[in-house]
Amino acid sequence: MATLKKYDLNGKEVGTVQIDDALLQSTAHPQSIKDYIVAIRNNARQWSANTKTRAQINRTGRKPHPQKGQGRSRQGDLAAPQYKGGGIVFGPKPKFDIHVRINKKERRAAIRFLIAEKIKENRIHVLHKDKMKEPKTKKVAAFFNKIQIGERRILVLGESNAAAGEMKNPHENLMKSLRNIPKKEYARVPQINGYSLALAQEIVILETALDEFLSVLG
């Protein structure tokens, strides 16, 4: 069985969590994982880049110089692409209906596989803590350094509001504490996706979100 170490906010190990090996038998084809992550990145784009052609440039229509007599190449107008401020040839235009559909089974399989790999590599840690009464960036940063992952990209996972039985996020102070620490992000378990998991070098799960997190594997 895989073992996750449990720490308190002071970085002291206070226990372990056993993970059944049956939950770690997830498989996914590397190409399907790649396609899923590429689709996430494409769907996050705005696709709003817009350039003007020479017909849309608001410039004078007169010829830059006479057609003949000066030994220069013939030119039509200053909106031509070779002039500064002229139109753009084959430039980007806004695109619509470019959403890439992601197969649900492939998405779930990719997420389960990425989580299982993180567990096998001992890159998932459990944080046992009470609710923070106020934001404490220094204390949270010291916690990461204490468990020797301070320099790495970390994803902190908390439970959803529904799982917590509250209308507001019960870990708002923890979220605020992470804002000023580079390469540290907070997300709820239902919000995790393959890109976040692949990007994160380490994952810290709040103990209150552990059951919800393991249900993703199940």
C-alpha cells in the first residue's frame, strides 16, 4: 500500500494515510493524455487577435510617388503591406466555435493516471490543520520549506463548499496566504484538471479534502 505523510502547519509529521493499491492501477494512453492537455490549453485561449488588411487601413489612396521617371518600383498606395503602418498579409482574425471537445472517459482516465503517478512518486502530502483565523503568508511559506518543497511548483487542494457544508470557502485565509508565494496555487478538488496536475511538481491536500480527492481515483 502507498503511504502519504501527514503534517501539521508547523511542518511536523503527525501521521500517515494508507492508500489501497487497487486505487493506483489506473492506466491511460500517453497520446490521450497529451490530446487532453492540448485541448485544455486551446480552450483557454481567447482567439481574439485581430489584424487589418490593406483594405481596412485608413490611409490616403494616392500613389507614394509617380509611376515612371524616378527609376523606382511602381507602388499603388501607402496601405500596402511593405510600408510601415500598412495592412497585414494573412494576419490572425478572431475565430469562433473553436472549442475542442474532450471525451469524458479519456479526461477521467488521464486525471486518475496523473494522480496515481504523483502518489507512487511520493509527491502528495496531507496537511492536517484547523482553519486559519487570518492570512499568514510567512507561516505557510515556512511550512513548505520545513517539508523541503518550498522551491517547487505546488498545488494546494481543498474541499468543495458542498463537501464542507458551508456557503463560503472555509479556507479563504489559506488562499490569501498563498497569493504572494511564487509557484503556489490553490484549487478545490472538483476544479482540478490534467494540466494543473501535470504542471504541479508537488501536491498538498488538506485533510478535510482527502476523501473527496480519493473518490476521484475510485
